[in-house]
Amino acid sequence: MFLDHSSNSRKNGNIAKRSGISSLLLILAIFFLCPSVHLFANDAKQAENKGELSLPEWKKKAAEYARILSGVKWTPVADTMPWKAGYFEKGVEYSGVPYSGVSTVGRYIGFEIYLKTFLAAVENPQSVLYTETLKGRVSKATTYYGLVCSNFTSYAYQCTYWYTALIHIPPFRKGLELVEPHDAQAVEVGDFIYTPPREGTRSGVHVELITEVVKKNGVVTHVRIEDSWPKTTRNQLRPTANFNSHIKARARRVYRITDIDLWREENRAENYLFPNYAEDSATPKINRVLLLDLGDWVPYNKEDTVKINVMDRDSQGVKSLVIKRGEQLIEEIPLEGPGIIERTFAECGDYTAHCVMKDGSLSQACEFSICELDLKLSKDTLKLSEPYEVEFSSNNLKVVMAHISKVDGKYKVWINDEDRKNGKFNIPANLIDSEGRTRIWLFGENKYGRLKKEKAVMAIK
């Protein structure tokens, strides 16, 4: 039997068309007669973003600057770069900068060298990242370049020098408050998590930065935490339950900086050459023909040997190595092929090193500076109730700060133009409040980075 359904099909089609038209008219009526309905989704989205949009600019920058350090990617070219439990693997890509409390021995990324200086050193198998280890020499230190948690947060908070984790909070810092309630629903971008010392010790202090708060229908669902931690900087997006468990363990507290200038005091990156966020966020062109033992774009102490590794990674053929101070030719060294050239330099200044290739072309130049920095203590002991004079000298560096370090406190003296003119500064009377061995660090900076010099004195009553 053959049945013709064409008539029914046409009827059903007409009914569908009329139904579709009616639905469309209904939607249009709702759209025009009830504007609140069609604006609801947009309003909801605006409500979601309201908190982020109302953030002060410095908090937005804090998250952005933290991501510079946690998001950088690099791959070791040798298997001798140390970390706490072994070595970074050659050929494996890592995210974030290494964890290493380099103290006065190594250099802190962002504060004392550019991020690109570290990245250049990564590409040189004969750099200090692979040939030096700070294990056993400095507590919490492994790699020659690195950061610890307080460097990371201080960098994000746009400080020119790091505040140690212990003094991120009152009574050492002002312009902040505890976040209440102690829950994910109350936090915002720019807050930090403080982990106090373990009971009966001074160890275990830690700080972490909140860089993102994710909401759905006005309710926080996830919180992103970034911090410096072995092996490298961490970036963790935690669900609220996980976040709440984290902040309620180890007596942790969440703090909010309400006045960034009061919290930083004079410790402001915008008044100094470092950190340089523009340089650190840019993608550098790493030299493939030669690199320095310290990487590239870096200052050396005058007494240090500069080790230039001519690698010729693309096998173009090298003819000679040319070293200049400014525009003045210092030396041209004939080359038979790749190898390490070591030199010390008698005069301070800004130097370059490049290769002349076999075809007569010139390679990219490495840039470095030769500098002097010294300090002289006026007496063998520092009397707490009296000012204490420190003399200093520098060449090709601008002295910017002195850091006085004791077990129970950290103190800073900011060097002004008058101090630099006189070549000395005073540690004010009663700045240091306890007896004992006191370390004085002097910092100088130029366009390539910072150098530091340390001496110790005994503080007495």
C-alpha cells in the first residue's frame, strides 16, 4: 500500500511556521516591554566584575607583576643546576623562577638582576647557574639566582627592596588589616596569606599572594594563590573549600593592605631603577653566539673575573672576540672556534663583547659593567644609644640604601644626595634595639643591576 503524506506534511509545516512566528513575536514583546529581562545577563556579568573593576590600580599591578615571575618559562641546557632535593633536569621546561635565598652571595631576580639576565644565564651551560651551588653556604639557598617568598610578594607590591616575611605584618608594617571573616568569600586580589613561625621557633614563616578571585553569581568559587616555593614559583587555583582549609591550617591569617604607600614607606620601586617591570615583562633576545658567566646585561665587581663563553650555537664560524668600553676598543682576541675567554678589567665602566664571524658579520653584543662598591666602619662596636657613622665609596654605581640586619629585626637607611656627596651616612641612635652581631649591607645600582657589600659590627648598650 502506498500512502501520500504530502498534504499532512504541508499542514504540519504551516503550523510550525505559525508557531515559530508566534514565538518570535513573544520574545520581541518581552524584549521591548521588559527591558530589565534582557539586561539581566549583562547586569549579572557587571556584578561579577564589579569587585575587580573597583580594585586600586596598584592591586591590579600586583597580580600582573606576580605573573611575570610565576609565568616565565625556561629550559635548562645542562643537568647541574641545583635545587633543594637534587638538580633541575636538562631539556625539561619549567615555569616560574627558582626558589633560592641567595643572601649576599648570589643575586635576587628582579631586585638585583633583570629577569632576562637569569634567562640568558639559563642558556649558557658554563654560567653560574650550572657551575655554582649555594647549598651549604647560605640557608635556604641553592641556585646563584633566585627568589624566596618575601621577594616575590615585595616585587608584586612594587617595593625596591624586599621585606622579609616576618615583617610583612604589624607591628613592623602599617597600612594593613586582617581580612574578616576568615573565609574565601571575603578575600580580594592583592591580599596576602601569612603563615606564622612554628611554635617555639623563628622558622616556617611564609607569605603567599592572592592574584585572582573567581565568582559565579556573586559567590566566590575559586581563589588563585601565587608564591615562591621549591622548586619554582607556584601558581595554584584553589576551590573555595580547599582555600578555606589552607588558610585555617597552621594559624594562617589573611591580610589586606589598605594603604600601599604607608605599608611600603620609602621602599618604592618607582623611585629607583629596580625592579624594572617593563624590562622584566618584555621578551628578550638571548645571544646565541656568546654569553657571560653571569648571563647578560649584568654588573660585575671590579675584582671579579668576567668569563665569556663563545658558543657559536648556530655554527656560523667565529673569527675574533671584540671587547669595548663604551666606544673604546679594549681588545680584539683571535678565535679558532668556541671556547671560554677570561678577563679582568682595571677600569670601571660599561662594556660590550661581541664576535666577528667568519663571513665578516658581527654578532649580537653582550653588555656588562665593571663597578666598585665599598664601605668602612668607623668603630669596631656600635653603641645602641649613639649614631654610628659608616663611610662608603662607589664607582659606576649609585649607592641607594643600607640594610642593617639582626636576628630580631631588619632596618633600612635610605641614602640621599647629601649622603652620597659626603660619602657617608649615619645609623640613627636607637634604630637598633638589641645587642649582638649586626650585619650592614650596602647597595648600589646602575642600569644593569645592583651590587651589595657586607660588613659586620657588634652592637652594644
